[in-house]
Amino acid sequence: METFKELDLFWILVSGFLVFMMQLGFSLVETGVVRTKNTINVAMKNLIDTVFSIMFFWLFGFGLMFGLDNYGLIGTDKFLIDGKDLHLNGFFFFQAMFAATAITIVSGAVAERIKFNGYIVVAIIVSAIIYPIFGHWAWSENGWLKALGFIDFAGSTVVHSLGGWIGLAGAIVLGPRLGKFRKGKVVYFAPSNHNFIVFGVFILFFAWFGFNAGSLLAFDPAVTSILINTLLAGVFGGFSAWIITLFSKDKVGVEIFSFGIIAGLVGITAGCFEFTTTQSAFVGFLSSFIMHYADIFLTKKLKIDDPLSVVAIHGFVGAWGTIAVGFFAKLPENFTRLHFIYIQSLGVVVAFLFTFISGLLIFLFLRKINLLRVRKKHEVLGLNRSEHNARLPWVDTIQSIIQIMKTGNVDRKIYEERDTEIGIVSRFFNYLLNMLKQKNAELKKSNTNLSVKAYHDNLTKILNRNGLLKKLSEKNNNYILAIIDIDKFKTINDTYGHDVGDYVLRDLAAIISNKIRTTDIFARWGGEEFILVLDTTDLLQAQNITDNLRKEVENSKFKTVDKITVSIGVSEFKTKNDTFESVFKKADEALYQAKTNGRNRVYVY
């Protein structure tokens, strides 16, 4: 391991600090892009992958990547470095930040549906095996790709495309988020916090200076060239993203503009030491267009759901930046331009095949052991709750409101957090619920009154024809029907007047209502006719009941008219094919016979 001058070592460490800030930048961007119900989960993923990636990079990855070369494929020592080599410590510190960055890129592609512990497994394998092995091929002094002349100065392919291609494998195996594609159309999920996206890009832009310039591993004037190239590529990436929104959208979108800056930075990372300022600006400018159209192709054509456009930004743009080195950079000794482009393209293709296939194997294995995707109900609820039992007051309040709206249960109240904005909203909503509850009670009372009027006879206060039919619709045919008719009721009306007739109808309804059983149904059919539904299938019992009622009426005293009599026709359901209408018709015929035979009698059909 080479030794560093003190100033160079200081620069490497400062650059390592800056690269570590990329974790915060990516966390802010990802937290801002995903929906509120998953913000805590993605923040935790960015934190946990920092822990596990650095831990396993120290255990295995650093040795595989920078250890003593074995056939240009892997390193064989420098595992678990003991910290005694102070210069090696500085180099490890810087490279560990790169390992953490590579895995945190994957997080965005699998956001909002991967199990937390499943993601930890991905972080461990990527940082311990996949990233170090390809990193050895491209960056180790004797790595086989580097020996061929492959150049990726700070990691457009080694870090960014690697994370992007593994993210692509994850997005394919996981499948889209619930509701992302409906009836062939892409559904837009609004970000939870646009400010976080912008703040995150600011931090990433700042940290990228350490990412690229620190990769020189020396503090000399060449650092200024790397810094200005990085700066120009980033701003021209933002500029081209602005142009895209200018011609394809009404307003400048926060996401595409912010992602355009990141794309410019990814594109320049491979050639930031080799390019001129003009070339850097061009690479950054073209990066946003590649990102934009790659994302459209993946989402609309292939129906791949990549919440943070990781594959387009890091995978495709990383590949473009690496191949651009072959087009624009100074030719290595004994290289033709075509051969240089071939070597750069070979490195890109090897990176894709190795990392994408490895990623597929990892995610398919996780799916096999049921450690990949969260359950549907947990995805709907949100990974903040299902994976971490963490709650956000706004989200909880909104979910409580939605639950009340779905169930219609206005007796529930939502929690009122004191002295907060959401608490004020909750209090106001509970006030509205209370008003709605009162109005609902009034409406129920009104409906009850309407129901009484609709199904009860105004004069006698017993069921009317509609009320009877409604009651019968709720019963089977295990009953006997009786029609009760007041004898010579027309004579009563003609002799005493309709007011007296009304008294007779009311008194008769009261007498019979008091004498029948609670399971029987009594109703006024119309005029002087009443219907009695007897809760029995015993015709003889029905005859006895109706005859006793006839006698009760005959023996009762009525206002003004003194005495009245009734005739009753009775019928039963004789077959399964009988209906209320057919039985009613038979009971009516029986009533006619009772009238014909002298009135004041019961006749059974």
C-alpha cells in the first residue's frame, strides 16, 4: 500500500467526510419522493445500509477489492484491517464511504414495498461481495478490466451503474407498487415533501466534490480541474432538465429538475479527471435527456416501477458517462479511438451482466424464503407502521378520517394532540363529527316518523296495506290468512255519518289488536276490511281464534251504534306454489260465503 503525504492524506479524509454526506443527501431525496406513509422506512433503510455496508466492507469487501491480486479477479488479503497502518486507515475510510453509496442507490429502486430485513441482506451481499469484486476488476492495480485500459475515474459504472443495475433486478423481481399501473396507464404518486428533494440535491451536489476530487487521492492543482468539471456537469444537467420541462410540461417539475442535476453529476463521475470543461458540460447536458427517456422507456414500455428513477439516473447515465470517456478523453498509449470506445463499452457490459444477474439471484432467493416483499395490507398501511411501528401524527389522523368515512361510524373520534396544528385539525373534525351525529339522530327520528306514516293507518294506528306487505316479505308462508269485514258498514255511514263510521273502525281495530297474539299481524286493508295474519298452520286453531274474535266484537259496545258484527273469511297455503295473492283470493271467496250465509260468521275455504 502506497503512503500518502500528510496534505494528501488530509484531503482524502476530508473527501471521505463529504462522501459520507451523500448518505444524508440520498436519504433526504428518497424521503421526499416516497409517500408519507413510507418516509420513516426509507430513512431507516439509508441508515441501516450505512451500518451493514461499512461493517461487511471491513470484514470482507475491502480485502476482495484492494487486497493482493489473484489472476486479476479478487484480492486475497487486507481483510479486517487492524488499524495499525495509518495510511491504509485513511484509504479504507474513503473507500468505505463509496461502498455505502453503492448500496444506498439500490434503496430507491425497491422503495415502498421491500421488507426491511430483506433489504439488509441485499446490503450485506452487495458491500461484501458484488461491489468489491467488480471494484477489483476496474480499480485494483492488477484488475483485469483496468489492465485492458478501462477508465472509470470515480465510479460512474463501479458505484452508480452497479447500484442501478442491482436496483433494476430488484424492481423487476419485486414488481410494481400497488396501484402504480391501472388499465395500462401509469399512476403518478405525489412526493411527500418536495423541499426534502431539493435540500437533498444541494447536499449531494456539495458531497460530490469530495466524491470526484477525492478520488485523485492527492491534493494537487489537478483537483481544481476535477472540481470545475463536476460543477459544470451538474449545472448543465439541471439546465437540460429545465429544457425538458420547458417543452414537455407546463411548469418546472421539482423531481425532473432535481434528478437532472444528479444525472449530470453521475455522468461526469467517470471522466471528471480526463474531460475538458466543454466536454464536461456536454456530458452533463446530455445526461438529463438520457435519464428522462430511459425512465419513460422503463416505466411506460416495460412497466417497471422505479420510485426514484434509480435505473435511469445511475444505471443508464452511469453507462453513458463511462462510454463518453472513450469518445472524448485523451487516448491511452497505443489505443485507437475505436478501441478505446470498445474497452469502455466492454466494462459497461460486464458491469451490467455481472451485477444484474447477481441482483436477480439475490432477489429471487429472498422471494423464495419469503423475505422480499411486504404483505399487501402492510403496503397499503405503510411501511412506517408495518416495519417499524412508527407513526406520523398527520398520517395517523388522515387514516383515522378515512376509516370513519369508510365505515360511516360517526360515534368514533380521532385523537386530538394538544398544542399542535394537527391537533387543531383533529378538534375541528371531531366538532364536525359531533354536528353530523346530531343531524344523523334528527334524521333517524324523522325517518322513523316517516316510516310510521308510510306503513301505518292514520285512523286506526295499525299497519296499513303497505306495512302488511312489507311485514309479509320478511316471513315465509307458514301462516293462515283471515279477512275481516264489518257487516252493513255502509248503512252505519249512511245512518250516523262518516264520523261515527270512523269511531267504529278505530274501536274495532283496538278490540282485535288487544285480543290477538304478539306473533300475529293485524292490518287495515282498506275501507271496512281488515287482514289478520295468524302465526299458525293449524286450520282448526285458526278457525277457533277467528270465531272467538267474532264473538268478542259481537259482545262489545260501540259508540252511538251500540252493536256491530263482522264476517270473516279464512284460507291457508295448501301447496308450495301458493302465493299471498292466491291465498288472499281464496280468503275473499270465503268471506263472500260468510256474507251469503247470513253474515256474523266465520267461513273457512
